[in-house]
Amino acid sequence: MFCSTNLYGTESGKTALLDWFNGPVGPVKLPCWTGTDPIGNKMPMSTAQEILPAYQNVLSAIRRAEADAGRVARSVTLVAVSKTIAEDGIRPVLEAGQRVFGENRVQEAKAKWPALRQAFPGVELHLIGPLQSNKAREAVALFDVIETVDRRSLAEALAAEFARGSKRPKLYVQINTGDEPQKAGVSPREADAFLDACRTEWGLPIEGLMCIPPAEDPPSPHFALLGMIAARHGITTLSMGMSGDFEAAIQMGATHVRLGSAIFGTRG
């Protein structure tokens, strides 16, 4: 079988068309794979050919959302979420000038980013996925921002790394605004106490908050809740909004939006 693309069906305007020898079975939301990178990440065929227009469209959409919200131009930082994307898929965005990226897993980032950092100075790498406490040392060494501080054991592990004189990435606390049991993050009911403990008990300089609203809920009330928690603690950095809701997040005061599929296409 082979794959071709048409111009409808996903956020990036691309849908893989899976064709069997006896004819097409219709458009499906599946990428068309061409190969893998050194750690086994698959890279969509459309990446190298289509990623730059998608990236430019995303930047334009962010600028429009800033203007619509009465925000200062370029006050919102795009975190390009490159999880599962091979190095060759990331390079076009780096070459276009993007320098802030998000990854979900420490091991994947360790395999991809040292060479990319060497080739493209000035990269700021955010950890946006859950972090195990026993990976704190590796995360501190690799990332510039850790967005998912969410529990006592992790705060203690990060404080221990900071005490060792290690590199000190910026830290955000993840708030589980929907109190979803399957999702990481501090409950809003416990957020004030946890933020206070981070600063006073563990000496962690929390610079931002992050959230991922429930998929079935309107996102704006969750963004508003995050903003209220931040305001109570003098926090001005808000990482909120993804490919499907970043315009609403910008309306509600996001300083960072995390977009992946709108740039790199739907992941397998």
C-alpha cells in the first residue's frame, strides 16, 4: 500500500489517505510514515514538505489572537511541542528561527536535543510531560524550564539538585484545573498550600503555572482559574493553550502556548 495526502481533515490541513491495491478506503487521520529517527520516532512524509507553511500559519494565528485580545504584539511565546518528532522534522522549524520547544519525556529529549542544541544555539527546552522524581537530576541537566512540578516528592528531588549547585531551570507548577484523577497536577484546592511550600519549605523559585483543561470542557473557565491562582501568588507566567484552544488561552492571559499538531501534524 502507499500513502498520499489531501487538504482536509486535521488541524494542519493534512489527512493521510490510505490506499489498498483494490482502491482507496477514504481519508483517515493517520500520518504517512517514511522512516524513523535513531530512537525509533516515526516521521510523517508531510513533515519536510509542509511543516514550514504550517509553522508560519501558527505564528500568524498567534499574532492575530494577540491583536484580538488587545495584547502587546509578540507577548505570547510559542512552545513548539516536538515530542515524537524526529530531528529531521524539527530542523526546518529551527532553521526558520523557532527556539522554544517542548518535550514530554526525558529520555527522548536526551537522544534528540544535544546535537540540535549544538547546531542551533539559543534553544530553550521545556519539559511539559510528567517527571518521575528519580529523573530529576537528568531533567535539571537537560531542560531550561520544567513545567510539571506537581507533588512533594518531586519538589524535594528538585530542591536537592538545586542544593548540589546544579543548573537551575525555571520551574512551573502544573495545576489539574479539572481535578481529573487520571491527569497529573496539583488540585486547585491544594494549589495555594503547595505553592507556599515550594517557596518556603523547599526554596524553589516557582516562576509559572501550567494547566491542561479537560478535553470535554470549555477551556476558558479553566484558564481563568489558573490566572486567579497565579494572581494570588504574584505569578505572571501562564503556560496554557494547545493546538485546539490557544486563541482562548491568549484571550485569558496566556504567556506561553504549547502547540504541536498544528505545526508537526497529527501524531501516530
